[in-house]
Amino acid sequence: MANLGGQQFWLAGSRFYFKRDDIYAFEQPWIDLGIIQPANPTLDIEEVEIYDSDGGVKTLADSQITKFTETYELVCSNLNGDNLALLFYANPPTAFSQTATEKTATIGCFPGRLFKIHDTDTAETPLFSLGTIAGVYTGATLTAVLTDITVSTKTLKVTGDITVALAPGDPIIVHAAGLTNIANSRTYKHVSDSFAGGATSIVVEETPAANEVAIVGQVRYEGGGTIYLQGTDWEVVDLDRGLGRMINGGAFAVSAALSVLFTPAVITSSLRLINPQNFEGKIQGIGMLFWGRENNAFQTVREATVILSPSASAIGVDDYSNMTIKAKVVSDITATIPAGRLLGFKGALPLPS
């Protein structure tokens, strides 16, 4: 029951919506913080008082409020990009995309240790969500055109005669570029080879993922360089996190900068990127806090200009994670409406008391 005579009783939940002030003259959208715990005002009030001491007993003559600060702790269960940008005091999320473009980066590697895939830019930006780590090599390796992969015979077919450069046990890298199935891109171990009809057929130890017919791909073989064997000298640890490892006891025994061939997975352009602490100034805008009762048959809104600041987070595995944003109401005593509105806009009112 919401109303009883001249009284109104609340069993209320909350929702908060926010619209940032313009950023660099660009209007910002409204955002919904999503599920929040019921929000309550915390009032920081300061008063000055004057007492009359006539007669030896101090009696209150007057009292006046000199400070009134209204703050809300918004505990949010929604950790989407908009809310995380508030938590990390950042501009709103920006677009991030990634293409499946094969790259070779020079990466410092250590025996028995992880190596992290990074981009080929000057900043060596860490990369994530990879389609494949195809191979690790150093020195003057050679390449040949790959035309076919046959799963049943574990055969790679390349243009020209490269049999003189191959020996049993040699590692061979299949590049991702030109393949139909990127899972075929990896390092294989040479078993045997033969030359006929203008092409070299290389039988490998590992089973390819899928047949490839009449493609224009590429294989890399040692020549005067060194290719490290996948599964013996190095291994893929986590493609999503972009991690590999040089294996203890393999041919790689002394730390060095190696060439790592890899291909990122496609990430379609979307608002994924947040740069923490890059917001200049204060996160200020219009806030609307709704208290809904009786399945929102009764609703009241606290509408005001607010300043948002990050307060805390609780990210865990035993319960749903949450974050806390502090919303402080801004007051302008020179305005006709100095600190926004409190409006019961839906539902019957109680009788006058």
C-alpha cells in the first residue's frame, strides 16, 4: 500500500540516468547506469548558532544552516563501457577495430618464459585476440609460394624446387596470408619432400586443419636462418591474450630478439576503448535519480546538475561485481531553482494531513 490517509509509505527501488555536459562543444548522449542499489541522499549540513548568556544560562537565540551538501552513492552492477569510463575518470568509450592483417614483430624472448605479441608500431602496442601465432624465427630465412594443402597426406605443395634446402626435421612456417582457413597457419615439421611438375611436395608431421586448393599463399623455410619448431622450441599459450612461450630444453637457449609471425583476429569497429584518467576537468551534467514504487505505479524523480566522481569497485567471483560512483548535487543560489527539482510525477498523492 502506498497511501494511507495523509501518509505515503515507500518500498522503493532506484534508477539513475546521466547526460554529460558538452565535451569540446559536442553534445553528449543520455546514459542509463542500469541496475543500482536503492540510492539515498547523504546530507552534509553545517549550522551556526547564537546563544544568549544573560543570567548565566546559555539559551539558543537563533540558528542558521550555512552549508548543505547533497550526495548520492550509486552502487552499479552494470559494468558496461559508459560506466567504466566514469569509474576510471575517462572520456566516453571510443571506437576500436582490428583487421586480420598478417604481421611480423621483433619481440624480446627468453628461454622458458612467456612472450607477448605487440604491434609493429613505435610504441609496440600490446595486441589481443589473435587468429594465429604462425612462427618464430631469426636470420635470413627464405620463402616460397604455397599453392595447395592436402589434409589426407599431410602435404604442402609449393612452386619451384626447394628440395635442396630441406631436410627431415626442419621447421616450415605456413603464413596466414592467402589461406582460406587461418587454422592452417602454423609451424610444421618436415618429414620428406619430392619435386615433380614444377612443384615441391612437402610431407609434414602435423595434420593441417583443412584442405587448401589453388591458393596463392606462402611458406617460410630456414635457408640461412633459424626457424624454431612449434611444440618443441615454443608454444602458443593464449591467443586471446596474445601470449606464447619459449619452451625450456628447446633449441632456443639464450635470450634474444626474434621475429614472430602472427595474424590478429578481426574486431569490428565498436566502442571498446577507454583511456583512463584522460578526462579534463570535472564530469558534470544533468542527473535524474528515480525512486519507483508499486511496480513503478508511483514514481518520484530527483533532477539536478551533478558532479560525478569514482568512489570504489568490488570485482569478484563469489557475487556479482559492482562499482560505486558518487553523485554530488551542484547548487546555484542565484538561480530561481537553485538545486534542481524533486517531483512526484506519477501515482496518487496522499490526502492533505
